[in-house]
Amino acid sequence: MIQKAFAEDQSIERFLALALARVTERGAVAAARLRGRGDEMAADRAAARAMRAELDRLPIQATVVIGENDHGSLPSSLGPGETVGAGGGARLDLAVAALEGSTLCAKDMPGAISVIAMAKEGSFLRVPDVYMDKIAIGPGYPPGLVDLDREPSQNIEALAREKNVASSEITVCVLDRPRHADLIAKCREAGASVRLISDGDVAGAIFTAQPQKTGVDIYLGRGGAREGVLAAGALRCVGGQMQGRLVIDNSEKLASAARIGIEDPFRKYDMAELASGDVILCATGVTEGPLLDGVVFEKATISTETVVYHSFTGTVRRIRAEHRADRLQD
């Protein structure tokens, strides 16, 4: 198990953390070359190809559990079930969003990131390509403070009491979608401020891990199930809280859940069930955003900012890197 290895030799942890940072840096740079070009699929494919190439250089054997969807007739190089790495060591699982916020990148808007998480085999919940209802808060709160089955007003009020502030000082992050009209109205009726994001479901939940930097206290709403697993991995590393429930609303989705072994598709999952074991998660900014700076291209160098979360050591590291441009050519 990688957890045992980490406990015995911190150099392994440092190696994997830096190696994964290199993977997301490569993905972010590849995507950033296509910022503002209006082609989401091209940017997503470029990021996935760059990440796959870097992963295949590592002395690991890993299976992509949470990965990229196929793009038309061109399958992703990081799709679910793909095996990556040069081989050797313990068997690992990967959760990947090569370009989280592809629309943001295509429009050169804030908040696009490249994300990957690694854990021992069996750590990430295998989920179908469906929506998930989610609730997330950052670290420092008693267990069970918020709950997916409570009204938004109840969760907002509980969080405000724990922070010793008025509900009007709570900021809720919600994806700006028509399906969230009722949720947004309820949050505002409770007195909270609502931060609407156009895309970036993973980053939206991770915002709660650093409310002093992002201004977000709680994440609510319906987004991708795969993105929910990635967000849970990051929040586990910082001691946050998250719950999710798959949205299974037709027979096709029910069959899809059954095919991957989900016995009760309507149950509520807590954070540790979504992402268990020892998790390392890296995210690199593609475009400028509240979580990370974007890729900066200069004549001879390329600058990146990456955040590295590690659940076993309980650390969050930020890496600002300056790369020689001629060494990061596609």
C-alpha cells in the first residue's frame, strides 16, 4: 500500500507528489496553448494527451477509474479503464480531469484547471457518467454540521452559527444552471450570498477548503458525479466535509450504475466513501482564477502554479514553477 510506503519513506511521497505535479503542469500548458480559441474538445484532448505521455514515464502501474469521456469518434487517452505508467510498484487508481472547465479555457475565462488524484487500488468510488447532488464545506467544523438531506437554509444557518456570523456573511457556490433556480432562490431567502460559476465543478467544491482566499464557505448543487469524486479527494486531504448522491432518474442510468457494481444507486455517500485511503491530488491553473494562477507564456519560459494535497501527511503545498519553454514543446 502506498500509505505504508509513505509512513516508512517520505521520499516516496515527495517523488509521487512532484511527479503528479509535473503531470498536471504538462496538461495545463497544453490546454493553455489553446486558450480563447473556442474549441473545447481540442483543448481537452491536448491536455489529456500531454498528461498521458507524462504518466507513461512514471514507474507506476495505475488504472484510470475517473477519467475523460470519449470525444466523438476519438477516444480519450485517459478514459476510464485505461492503464497508464511504465510499470512497477503497487497497483494504483487515478482520478483525472485533464481540463476541468473546458468552456472556460475555450473562452479564456477564469478558473480552468488541470487535475489528477492518485490512491491505492480500490480507493475511488466508481461512478457512471451521471449527475451527483453535492454539499461540501472546508476544514475546522464538527462532523455532521451540514447534510445533503437538509434544506439549504438549515445548512446555511448551521454554518453561520458555527462561524459565529450572520447568515448574510455566508457565501454559497453554485453552478449557474437553470436546474438550480430553486436552490439559488432558497439560499438567497436564507440571507446568504450566492457565488455563481459558469463551469468548474471540481474547483467550486475545492473553493470551500480555503474560504479566506476564495470567499466561498459552502458548495451546493448538482454537477458531474466524476467531478464529485475528485473534489472529495481534495477535501479529504484538508479535513473538509462532503456528501454526494447519484442522480439516477431513468432506466438507462440505473442499468449503467448496475454495470459497474453499484448495488444501491440512491444512497448518500460521505467523503470517505467517495475517496478513501491515502490520496494525493494535484491541480495546476490553466487560466487565472481564485484557486490558482494561470499559465504564463514568455519568450523563453513558461510559468505555472500548482497546488498539491496529501491526505496522509495532511499537507497542502503550492508550487510555482518556471519551465524552459523548449523543454515543454508538444
